[in-house]
Amino acid sequence: MRKIRVLIVDDSTVIRRLLSSALVSDPEIEVVGTAPNGKIAIAKLLQLTPDIVTLDIEMPEMDGLATILELRKLYPTLPVIMFSTLTQRGAEATLDALANGANDYVTKPANVGSVNEAMQSVREQLIPKIKSLCKWYNDKAQVTSTFPGKPRANSQLPVSRSPRAKNRIDVVAIGSSTGGPNALTAVLKELPQSFPVPILIVQHMPPVFTKHLANRLNQNCALEVVEASPGLVIQSGMVAIAPGDYHMLIHSDGARLRMQLNQMPPENSCRPAVDVLFRSVAENFGANALAVVLTGMGRDGKLGAEMIRDAGGRIFAQDEATSVVWGMPRAVVQSGLADEVLPLSQVADEITTATTIGRTTRMLTKA
């Protein structure tokens, strides 16, 4: 059986060995080569024909940012995963790399006590992302999918169980993961400054990264985008992103709704988790909620979307063709929860249309 072919690009001999050992422990992956910098990696690509590349950011001669720009000229669809430090500089560089064509990233192990722990951290982060981004492997996995009785993901699927009334929308909750930063940018930059309701976002990202993502989105959007903080009042037209390593919920303070953050156990191996936010939105806004599930690996958001739909709220999901990884939206679509399955280019317009129904003034009303 064919294995996934990986090229590792990192200037550290120790890291190259660590990554190689961690990856070859999986019987479905083989490391076909390594390179100490981007210049050598580009030269090796034609010979090695990898299915995916892991790419360090800080390297001599040609660093990760320069490499991704050059690689995309030659190989526009080859999946690339950045290998980043969990620092402010690493976060900024990673977001730059994602904007320039990288597909995803993992963070280098920090504060681990042994090589074995470091390898385990790499295996847990990197191997699922490699498999999710490798299209031929993903197509093979969908044939034996865990959705009993459901069509394959590339089949035409029913959009929803049945037509439903379109209620007034008082909050938009968005969940995203792999490919999310670029998808969020594409959606938010198209929303008007007069947008009438709050937007609450869970993007799977670690601490530090979410702060930089919020700042970057704020610079590129008409709406104010912030990283959520405890007690933050939820207001019309605001955009709040859950901070890394914290679940984000809503709680009522009399007439006001505020943000609540906690470090309860991860859900779907994630903290923040989309399901946590969606449940809280369903409890506080009921039929007046709109959930949007964008590109991402896994199934986070599916159970929360069920609660929003059961409460009478609406669900949008990004389509397969425009998703970097059609995992989270696929789980929603194949469960019959989606009212609309949309290409990324149409998501902002549909959100804007949905939030104008039954509204004449810009105000926040709790369901």
C-alpha cells in the first residue's frame, strides 16, 4: 500500500531527526528526504516528489517565508505545514506563511521533559494534519468513513432535513480550524462596518497565536476584532475570538451578556472548542442564532450545531471545493444540519442577508 511521502525542511539536525523518528512510527507515512534550508528543499522537490512538506520558519540562505513563496510558484497545490515556535515572533511569521500559501502549522514542543515526550507531542500534532491534507489519502479514508449509511463526501448531499422559517438573527457564531485564518479574513473583510449583531469566533489556535490573529483581522476588516477577555460585554458589531487554551462561553449579567472563559477539559481534543461556544449560543440566543462552520479538520462544531438547530437557529457550512480540509463542515453537512452549503466567496453575503431579516435597527436582543 502506498505511503504518504514527506519532505522535512529544517536547519536543525536534532529537529530533522526528531521529526523523522516521530513520523516513521506511523506505518502509513515515510520520510523521503530532509533539507537544511529552503534552497536545498526546492532543488530536491522534483526528484523526491513528496506528497507533503514540513517547513521550518527560521533557516539560513532561504527561510520558511521565502521558501513558501518560491514553492508556490512551482507547486501551487503541494501541501505545506509550517513548524513554528510558540512565541510572538513565531506566531507572526506563521500567519504570514499561511497568508502566503502554507496550508497549516504545528508548534514545536516546548517545556517537555524528554525526547520521548517531544516525539509524542509531534506525533499528536503533526500526523493527523499530514493525513488530513493529503488528498489521495483523505479520499481513500472517506470510502471507509465512520458515517454509516451516508454517501461519500464528494457526493451531492441534501442541504437540510426540511425547509424552516428564517428567524431574526441576533448573533453569529463561527467555528474554524485548518485553513481558518485565511477563510476568516475572506469572510470578515466583506462585512460592512454597520454589521448589526456580534460575531463570536472559535479558531483552533494556541495561546499567543489568537492574539496576533485578532490584531491582523482587525487591521484588515471594517469591524473591530478583539481577542475575548473575561467579562467582555457582547455588543452589536463586535467580533471576538476565543483566546488559545480557553473555552469561550456566554453568560447573562442581568440585561447584558458577557464573555466567560474557562479551562475545562478539551472537547474534540480542542481548547477552545467550537462545540462549547455553539452550546452556549444555543442556550442564550435559541432560534435567533446563526452558526457558521468553516474549513477545518475533525468534527468539532457538529454537536453544538445540533443544539443550535434544535433550538430553531440556522446553520451555514463551507463547501468542500473551497475548504482546505472538509472535515468540520462535512460532519455538519452529512448529519443533515446545514441550511446552506456555501463556497467561501458567498459566505459573507449570506451572513449579511441573514442578519437583515426582521431587523430595522442595530441592536442586540437576547432571545
